[in-house]
Amino acid sequence: MNNEVNPSAINNSLNCSGCGALLHFNPGTHNLLCDYCGVSNTIESAPDSRDILPYDYEEFIAGIDSNKQGADLKVVNCKNCGSQTILDQFVTSDKCPFCTAPLVLDLESGQQYVLPHYILPFAITQQQGIEFFKKWLKSLWWAPNDLAKKVSDASSALKGVYLPHWTYDTYTITDYNGERGDYYYTTETYTETVNGREETRTRQVRHTDWSYASGRVECDFRDLMVPASKSLPEKTLNKLGPWNFNMLVKFDERYMSGFRSETYQLNPEQGFVKAAEQTVGAIDSAIRDDIGGDEQRIDSTDTQYLDKAIKYLMLPVWVSAYNYNNKIYQFTVNASTGEVIGQRPVSALKIILAVLFVIALIIIGVVLYQNGHSA
């Protein structure tokens, strides 16, 4: 399966058909927009650009190994001013620091990086991202009252970034050993005092009969997602979803024009280890269903991961940070859905007042209870 777009066609389509200036991708569309004359050039894509299929995991890994490069830096020529910009090993596109023109790696220039399979184009504009951020700020009940006013400038500094993600498919076969517990009941006689008299009564007592169990279960997993970036906290990366994957298309560098992007910092083998961790709960549940009975104990398992497949995705976010009382707080806007994930300061005054309010309610409740019983 070949998802590459002809590099020369990409380079030509980055030039405005109206004035020849460089174009930026316009979020929420499939167009490249000229900042000078306003001309909008459509990104022409192949008829099968929406066919989202996984790649063989082993073949993908082997392809990376056979094309590994030692260089940690890449030199990118700016077509607008002629400058050369150095990008570090985890960045594949950026803006020129000299003229702010978009920098996109030219595959014909010998630059080396692993080409993603698919990309989810920006759907949320920067202005929309700012509005989502402001709305999120207003919803922070425990935040200081002056937070929104003090960080108003931070939202305007939102930067668009494509973050790398892996998704994995796999078919598992798990052999297990364990125990099956079946409930049974016996009648037990006991005595208790009722109105000063000893009475003999009976009750049902539950017991568990444990027996050895072993077997094999098979599970099918699709699209186990693992963030491959380390630029944001792992907690933030895991909360960014869900994503609108209905808009996913085959990778095309033109969607990155004007945005920063990163290559993976968690390699596909490390990513699969994390993906495998996501299968544990489902496999455990399948084993318990297979054992049956009322209770189950799982003593040992041996899982094979077969038919492994992978997709290398670029997913869009708006990111920025703000300073409050000399401390930096980072926030991220999912540029596919508008979901905001961020760090926030907490108002000590609001917490103290809330605690005092709860204490006051407890005191009032105790007083009313005592008055009710003394009446």
C-alpha cells in the first residue's frame, strides 16, 4: 500500500495560483489559503485518500530498520527568503524564524524521517481554539477569580502542532490456568435472644467449591491508540481524545503547511508494549467468562500477539502556556473536537471558604439534631 504524494506536486501546490506566495493550510477545509491575496487552492487528493487501512507491523518495523539515519538534525531551505533552518530530530515542519513562511520537509532533498500513514487535518481554527480556551477558563470553579483576566494574552499565542500517535491491531491467543468457584449453601442452626428469651433459628450459609480450570481464549483488538509524543504530559495526551477519525485522510504534507509537527519519540516497539497493556483487562474478562462459575481465580497466563498491524497517525492540537504568579501552566485544545485539557492554579481562598462552609453545615446539622431530640 502506498500513501506517498508526489513531492514535486506538493511543492508546486504550496505556491498560490493567484500571486505565487506561499500557502498555509486553512483549518476546517481541504484548502491552502494565501495570506496575501486571499486565494484558496484546493488540496487535490486521490480517490482512495479516505481508505484507512492498517499496515503490517513487522514489515513497517523492518522498513524503519533498513532506513535508519544517524543525523539528529535536518536542514530545511526556506523557499521564501532562502534561509536554512535547522530542525531537531523530533520536528518535521515549522515556520521560518526569519520570515515566518511555512517550512515543509522536501522528500526529494534527502531529508530523512519516517513518513506517517495518515493525518487528521485541523478542523478547529486558531480563533475557535481561543474561544474554547476562554470558555474552559470560565468553567474552572476552583481557579482564582482574576485568572481569566491575567491570561488573556496566552490564548492568542496558540500554536498549531501535529502530534504523532500509533494505533495497533492484533489478534491474541491466551492459554491460562486457574480455578473455578461454584457457590453452594448449607443450613446452619443458631440461637439468639428475642424479648429476653433464647430462640433457635436457621440460616443459609454460602460456601465456595473451588476446582481446577484451564483453557484457551482468543480476542480481537482494533485501533489500540498510543501517543508517540513526549512533548506534552502523558496524562494530557491520554485525555485529548476522542478524535473525529471520520476526517482522517492519507498523509499529505500540504496539511502541515504553516503548522509545526513532531516525529515520534516513542518508537513503534515501545508503543506496542503500551498497546498490549490495554488488552489485559479484556483478556482477563474473556478468561473469567471461559472459566464460568460464580467466582474465578486466574493463576497464570501465556498470551501470543498475532496478526499485528499498525497505523502511524498525525493528530492536530493547539497548544500554549500561561504564567500565573510566576508559575507556568500548559493547556492544549484538541483541534479536531475543541476539547480543552489544561493545567490550572487553585485558589487557596476558595478552598478555605468551601471547607468552612462544610464545617458550618455540619455544625448546623448537629445542633438541629440535638434540638430535635431534646424537645
